[in-house]
Amino acid sequence: MTLTDSQVRSFKPNKQRFKKSDGRGLYIEVMPTGGKYFRLACRLDGKQRTYTIGEYPEMSLADARLKASEYKKSTKLGIDPTAVAKKEKAKREQTKPLWRDVAKDYLMLRQRSGAAVRTMQKLDRQINVTIKALGSREVTDISAEDVLAVVNPIANAGYVENAHEIRSRFSQVFRYAAARGLIKYDPAAMTIDAMVPRKRGEFAGLTDPKQVGNLLRDIHTYRKNHLWVGSAVLLSAYLFPRNTELRGMRWSEVDWEERLWEIPSNRMKMKRDHIIPLPDQALKILKEVKEIDLGSELVFPAPRNPVKMMSDNTFNKALRAMGYMSSQHVHHGFRTTASTLLNEMGWNADWIERQLAHVQQDKVRASYNKAQYLEGRRKMMKAYAYKLDNLTL
């Protein structure tokens, strides 16, 4: 299984050095002195070779993967990547690289690394904004002030999220340049406090039917290669539960005959029992997951430890892998999507709020009933599932 940045950060030195694999030959070696080095094991001309990629945290896990990908491409062609690095260094000493060249190299690397089509389209569009502004400048001469001169006018025009995303693209290219030894640090990292802040306290969720359809198609594509997490994200689209409710879902909570998911109060935010009707689409997903028996009481356990739940950021990481940034759509955003579309479809507002488990804390009202509006909500959830299916076509 691949590593996460939090895992790499948490590794503590022992009396003897030890290794932790990230997969495909890349691993991190933790030295007794505390140093952490990314290394790549691969074959060149039939012989086993080990290359040092970089040192953590100066080089991030993501950048180590990118550099390892470059190294492996060279070795497959029978070329020693260290020799390539020496040639590049000599070339850099003669000519200073321009921003447009480094940015285009980064785009090509992302494409070779298998980024989704939609991800590449967005990367290409946003990085081209940086190329148009600073393409003829030498990378080593671009400062934080130059980055702000590009992104702040965008934010001032009212496109705050887009400005922050373009700043992130600057940062990605700068980090790539640093991994190649072209620069020493990322100037864009220092600009955040000099930008209009993003809005907080709101969960981004797509509500435009066309965009929702695109999202669902992307989820189906992602699920083909990531059945476990992809199934959980697809189930989120149909049922829109909260993150902890889904991660803690247990097989014992599923009533197959009544077609219900009954969540006990101790797992609910409002500490009230909650019932979710299961349309055909949700039942099909659950049955497909059930066929892969991990011996866990959890429906979606952690891959490495079936006794534990998935990480709380698993679903958002999956969405980002599909090309959706946190400013566009997050896991909690499925609730925003459902609320908007169901209201536009004309369903009873009380049924919608009850399905979202939005319980009014009014002591004067009648006692809470977990099955409130259940028959109406069955019809509503069925209609919503078919609505999503139609948007996917």
C-alpha cells in the first residue's frame, strides 16, 4: 500500500535504520540520526540499482513520486538517470530555464503519471494562466511579489477560489522545479497571507445538473480501479450521509428485507437514531462490496486494518484524485447537492430535512420519531437515485 504524508512525518528513528515502501520501488529510509531519505530501487541493464531521490521534508512525498517516475522512465530506456541529472545540471549552468518551459515539463510529467483527463484539462487551463503572465521570465527570477501580481487581480475581480487555485498551480510548478534542482524554495508558499482569504464554514458542493452528471461519470470511472473507496463515494452520492456515518457503517445496520440502513444514535451527530431508505442503486453497490468479504463488521473498513474505519480524509482525497478541488466539491458537498436538487424537484421540505438528519432542537415539539415520513422518504430517495442516473447518461 502507498504511504501518506502524515505517516512519513510520524516515522521516528530507531537504533537501526529501517525502510517503509511506497510501492513500485519507491521507499523511504529512516536513519538512526533522524534523516529520512526517499530512495528508488529499480533495474538498469538487468542489474539492480538504488537511487537516492531526495530528503524529507525538503522533498515532499508527492514530489518524490514525480521524480521517481522520471527515473523509472529513464531506466526503461536503458539510461542512467544520474547521468541525465548531470547533463541537466551542466545545461542549467549554461542557460537558465524559463517559466513556460518548466511549467510545460510539469504538465507533461503529470500526463505521463496517468492524471485523469478532466484533471489535465484543468491543470492545462490554470497553468496556462501563469505561462501567459510570466512565461518568458526565468524561474529563478520569479518572486512572491510576481505571483501576487498575477493572482490578486483575479481575486479582486471576485474570483477568489480561482485565484487560490492558480496560486496552488504556481506552487506545484515551483516544487517541481525545486525537485529538479532549478531553485531552492517555493516563492508561492509565502503569498497566502497576502491574498483575500477563502470563505470558511461552507462545504463546497456541485448543484448544476450538468456538473453533477460529470461528477457521477468520474466516480464510476474511478470506481473501476478503486472499488472499495469508489463504492463508498458513489454510495455518498445516492444517500448523502455524513462522513463519520458512512465510514462507521456496519453490516448489522443494513436491513436487506426492509431495504433500510438504520444508524444508531451513538453514531449520529444529533445523537438520534436515523433511518435511510435504500434505493435499488444503493443496494446493488452494497451487494457488490459484500461479495469481497474482509471479515469485518464495517462495510468500508481501513484497507490495512479491517477492524478500523477508513481515514476521515479518504473520500475527499478520492475526489481530489478525480480532479475536484476542495473549492468545488467535497464529501460533505453531496448533502448540498441533494438538498438543492431535491428542492428543485419539488419534494416536501420536511422530508428533505428529515433525510438530511437535520433535527430541530425544539422541546415544545412532539417526541422525535426515527421513522418520521419514512414512506414518503422511500419514494423521494428512489426518485433521487433515478434522477442521478439520468444525469449520468
